[in-house]
Amino acid sequence: MQVKDIETKKDWDDFVLTLQPNTFLQSWQWKQVQELDGEHVSMLGFYDHNKLVSACLVILVHAKRGNYYLVPHGPIVKDEKEYKSVIQDLVIYVKAKSYKLKARPVALRIAPLIETPDTDRSIFYQLGFRNAPMHVHAELTWMLDIAKPEEELLQGMRKTTRHAVSKAEKEGVQVEIIPDVSALERFWPLYDQTRSRHDLFLFQNSLCSRRQKYSALRMQCFLQLQYMKAKILRAQCACNLEIPCFTIMALL
């Protein structure tokens, strides 16, 4: 299998956007967001007899304890049978590439998007990988098709969830959606309150600003505020990068 850089967004999207599952973490836009943060990103294609069978976004992360390669929610493969071969060739590729760097990366970290972890993770153990002490991205997520009618969405919820929705409506909870990059200025104080109350680690303000600015250029960014009696209860900032969006949330 041959590993080459994919040079254009069109070539990347023509392959990745046709496959499921995938997320924004393997999108061309995420590459540009990471580059705004000063990271180097490789968009790799894996070819079998000149046919593209897998794509993989690889970030060279600069960290205090040592630089490392990160593959978030990847690689994306067309056929699951190719998965192990792609991982093997990826390891060989980054090893060879790291020798050419002055500050050699100390590890390759993969946060795969797999549905059956017990089975698929055996591939990584066979290749010498080991479990990381902490996840780098959410490993369990819930995707909901909101194009369905409201009645159908409610029927798909648990009874307690339907009750909570009904109670919120009766108590006058309202939702405001602000499709404006300047909304981040309203969101950040709420986010900081959540950090102070729960002693959480936050994204840096400058990082959020760059992501927000980038998405707003494509009119794919919005702030959602939930009110009750003029008091903000919850805020959620979402940046849509064509593939499912990423969100930053504050609970008050």
C-alpha cells in the first residue's frame, strides 16, 4: 500500500464525505483550524494499486512533555478489512517521517472512531499500542436526526426526557439562536462561570475565537441560549464544519 499526501480539499471531500462514520475531526476544515493554532497537519491517502482506500488526518501536536502525532477519529477506511493494513502502514510512515524532524515526536496517538471497541482494539494491541491514561476526544457520543417530525423525536425519547421537555415548555423556557461570530463575547463569561463552579479545564479563549472566526466565514456558526424569566440557564456554542459540528457548552 502506498501512502501519499492528498493535496486538495476536493480530493479529500470526494472520498471522506461518502463514508460513514466520520466526524469534523477528519475534515479539511479541521486541518485549517489546527493550522491556525500553529500545528502541522498531514492529509494522508492510502492507495492500493492506485485506488484510494483510506484517508487519515494526522496532527503533529507540540506539547511540553514531548511532541507527538495525533489521529483524531481516524483513519477513515472504505472497507473495514483494510483497517489493520492501514494502521500498519501509518505506523511505518510516521516513523520514517519523524526521523527527519529536529524535535522528533515521541509517540503516535490514535483516537479511533470504532463501533465495537472490544474487537477492533485488538488490532492496536497486536501492533504494540497501549491504552492512553486519558481520552483526547469524546469516545461515546449520541447522534440524533433532527430532520424527523417533532412528534417522532419525542416518541424516541425516554419517558423521563419527554416529561422534562414538557415541563420546560410549561415553565416558559425559551431558546434564542444567534448566528453571529460576535456572540462568542456573550458566551465566554458564561463558559468561565461553569469552569469556576465545577473546576473544569477550558479551551483557551484565543483558540475558541479562531475556530469561531473560521466557521463564521462560512456562515456555519451559531450560539444557542436558553432562558427562563430573562435568566440564561444554558448556553451552547456550535461551529458546523460540514461534517457534524463541534460544540462548546456552558451550564449555569
